[in-house]
Amino acid sequence: MGTSARRVLRWLSRNVYGGCVPPAAGTAGVERYLEDLWRDAPWPVALGHTLTAVAMCAIPLALGRTLRPFSSLSSDEQGALVSRMLRHPWYAVRLLGFTVRGNALVAALRDPAARAAILGDGDRQPASERPAARSPGSGSSRTPVGPPSALEADYVVIGSGAAGATVAVSLGEHGRSTIVLEEGGFHRKDDFTADLYGALATLFRDFGAQVARGRAIVPVLEGRCVGGSTVMNGAITHRLPKEIHDGWCEDAAIAASLPFSDLEKHAARIEEDLGIRANLSPVLEGLPAAAALRRLGWAHQPMRRSAPGCQASGRCLQGCPSGGKLSMEASYIPRAIRAGAILLDRHRATRIVAAGGRATGLVVRDPRGGRRLVSARKAVILAAGALQSPLLLRTSGLGGAHVGRHFQCHLGAGTTALLDRPVRSVEGPPQGIEVFEFDADGIKLATQLLPPELLLARTPVAGRALSDLLRQWRSISSWTGSVRSEAEGRVSGTALGRVSIRFDPSPRDMERLRDAIWRMARLLFELGAVRVFPGVFGAPVELRAPGEADAIRSAPLDPRAYLLGVGHIFGTCRMGGDPAASVVAPDFRVHGTENLYVVDASVFPSNIGVNPQLAIMTLARHAAHGILDRGD
């Protein structure tokens, strides 16, 4: 990058992003932000961030308030302008405001001094939990990589997340030679950073900027590292619900191939391996949050999590710093390696090689950008997730017309509040209680402690109001509501080889999500909220009393009125007995290719209404045992 380009990027960071953060932050954390993005992020992501900053320069003129550029406004004027953007009736203006303000906070809070200034007294994270500073992407690759002549095995598994790691363990511990390919890097607890920028750079696909496009732009978070999304999720686990399985079994072929009793046995084994239990229940049941739920009469339960050593650090999203969460990079992947599996991290599979109805291997791009062939003597097993698996099948010309169709998800939104006391004293650990009172309506509510950069992401505040709230961040509660979408979308590829997601929630999806937000507002007032931010355009910006929450019920159902998120994705390589209506047979083989399997959430015939990690692992283990029995 030339000197002139660096100067332009630094100017945009300092004069645009720097104007969107509290004045106490200074500019140390933002001056190099865009330049670092161009170094660390894929170029389409860096270009997108740069263009949003450029667009911000013209906002004062576009909104007709002043001919002066954004960078020349005083900090109070900038804060007032951003506040106006966050509440503007035009969706594009609101979206730009939330995007730039969010990027600015991530940039500013990278700097320890700015972090302390913004948050008042710093985050008081124990020194033992603060990993040494390192450049994003510099995590070591502790990977036993064989020489080029060794890039052949009985089985090649694409993906190292919940599905891929489970299959690799099952195959390896039965003596089968296995290669696991992972596009991202291998990062362990000493590599994880407390700042959100470091996590976005090393653990997330596209710096967390991946979106579904439709009437609204909806973020779709996906892990891109060894361990996949298990590294940055909350370790919340549920078995596959019996009623969901019953629905799948309306297809007789699925009923014959996926006996529920077998799946339950696999789930029990995984729970034993990962120490899955509601290990925080004694603490949670005595907290004010549990008492509030009892007063409301809402059925709830402590979360069951694969985190037997949880230290309640609140850093699930950035990678567990203590190793107490048994995500795949800390559990099944090391175990698979001990059993003889070869893990190739930073290797992207670009095409499946197949001929005569059989898959023989994959074309892979290595860390240096070179291409090589990885051969599979017996089978290729696709476990790249519900976005990347259909993309690879489509790129390879395999799987038929339904590849990428039937995208379903859990659609979510959050509600934020300022409580009258610290959140931990009310709600306890970061991932604690989930509410299942409204399961019949496909609605789930749960606690969600987020990094300070994200706590206020859905609130339309800026300037001094944002500064005041950030200084009280320990008293800010964020609950999330999610619904099982009935709408279906589509996944396809772009000319650049990237995923394109099209999805529009149905009116019924939005009606249930609006109901979830109303219920969260009621709950937050019961927990002692003094200010509630519902995060819905068309409802009051801020609620100060419980009776005001009813205004949410008349809010518009237009998806553009909400700050939505997609948490779990299913169905893009749907399983079924009829090849004309599905991609994968009930034995997990791709129709038309006898030794090519798909074992991740893309094969689910529907979404399941609960956190899917354990269900994904359960089906993957069942698939692996079937592959072993057949001896492909």
C-alpha cells in the first residue's frame, strides 16, 4: 500500500470513525483502523468499510443540515448527527449510521487507554486472563502437516467444526486414516484476544461482515477457524427435539435411517465426552433473574453447556481464554490428531474431484495460494457448514437442483436495558438462563452478555448519551429472542467465489419476533430496568416504565424496522428419500455420488428451534458410524 493511500485511510479513520466514538476515546485506536483492515481482512470487506466511511463524509449535506463535511463538525454536532441517522426514517441512512458507529467502537476499544477512558474504570479483566498482544492472524499453527506425497488418506473431511471434528474422531479412533481440511487457522486459548477486533480478524468469516440480503440486510455470523463456530458460540447444547425428529420421519426413508433411539445414544456419548450439563444451576436458581421469571410465571431452565470448566469470563464470543469451554479446537480436534488424523489448517477446498459417480479427492488452495490435490481412497466427507457446503457442491457441479435452496434459520433480535444494579448480581454468568415458556410459538429467550463493543449495538444513541451508557456498561443487560423461521431463502455463489445469501422473513416470522421483543421488555423491567431500548423503528426509542412496553405490540412488521441477526442455518443440502426434492440421501450420501457425504446442519430437513451444536454432532456421529459399517 502506497504512502498516499495510507494517508487517505488514516484521515478517514481519524476524521470519520473518530467522530463516532465518545470524545474521551481520543484517536489512538482509530487512526490505523482502515489501514489494518486492508492488511487483515479480505479485500471486499476492507473496501466495504472504506466506502461506508467515505459515504459518511457526505451525510451532513445529504441530510440537508449543513454544507460542512462530517469531519469539520464539533464532537457535539457529530454526536447529534449520528443520533439523527440512527433514528432516521430512511433505512439506508439508519443502516449506515449503525454500521459506522459499530465499526468506530470496535476500532476505539482496541486501544487499552481509550478502552479505560470510554468504559470509565476499564474492564478490570484479571491480568491472568489477558493474553499477550499479538497481530491478528498470528496464532500458531500446531498442525501435523504431512509432506506433499502424504496428501492422501482413506477419508478426507472438509471442515473442523462441530460436524467435521466429530466425524474425524469417530474415524480416527476406529483406525481409519483421515485428513481434515480447514480454511481458517488453528488458534488456542493463549492466542485469543480480549478485544473484539482480534476475534473478528482471526475467528470469524469476513470479519463478521457476512450478511443475508433481502428487504433488510441481516448479519450472518460464521466461524472460520479450526473448531468452526464452536470456538465463538456460547457452548449451549440441546438434544434434537423428539417432535422435530417426528416431523422429519414423515419421510419413510429418513425414519428407517435415523432411529431416534440411536440418535439418543450418540447424544449421550457426546454429552459424556464434553461434560455437558447445567453446571451453573445452583448459582442461577438463587439469582434475582430466576425469581423474576418465577413471578412472571414463565418456565425457564439453566442452560446446558459444553463448558465444564467455565470461569464466567464473559468472553465466549472471542474464544474461551481459560479452556473451560470444550469447543472443538480444545476437545475433539486434538483427540482426532492423537488418533492419527492429519489437520491441514489454512487450506481451502475449492473443488471436489469426481468421475464415474465417485469422488476421488479435492482441489485445495494452500496458505501460499498454491493449488494441490488431496486424494481420498474411500470417501470425501463434507462438513463445511450450511453456507460453505452448498457452495462447494455447486462449484463442483454436484448435488442437483436443490443445492443451496431451502435455507432456514433461527432469526434473532436483542433488547437492551440499563438496570438499577450490576448485571452479574441479577443474572449471574454470561450464559445462564433460557426461557422456554413460549416454545409452542417457536420463540426462545435467553441471557446474552456481550463485549462492551456490542452491548449497545442495537441502541440508537450517540455522542454524550453513548458515553454515559458505556460508563455504566456493567449495569447493561442484553437479552436475545429468536424464532424458528418459516420462511426459506437461498444460498448461491458469486463471480468471486463467495457466498451470496438471499432471505426475507415471513410476516409470521416478524410477528413472533416482535412478540419476543415485547416479552423481553417486560422481563427487563421485572429485573429492575430503569431504561429499556427495544431496538424497533416505529416503537418508542426508549421505555422508562413497564406500561410503555405495550407500544411495541403495534410496531411495524417490516424487517427493515428491526436490527436482525441470523444465528443458526439449516437445510441448504436438505436430506430426503426423493432425489428430485433433496440433495442428500438419509444415509448422508449425495444423490448420484456414492462416496460423497454431507454431515453438517445443511442436511437438516428443517430448523429445530434450539441451539443446534449437539444435534449436529449427534447426526455427524451417526453418519460416521454408518460410513464405518459400510466400509466405503
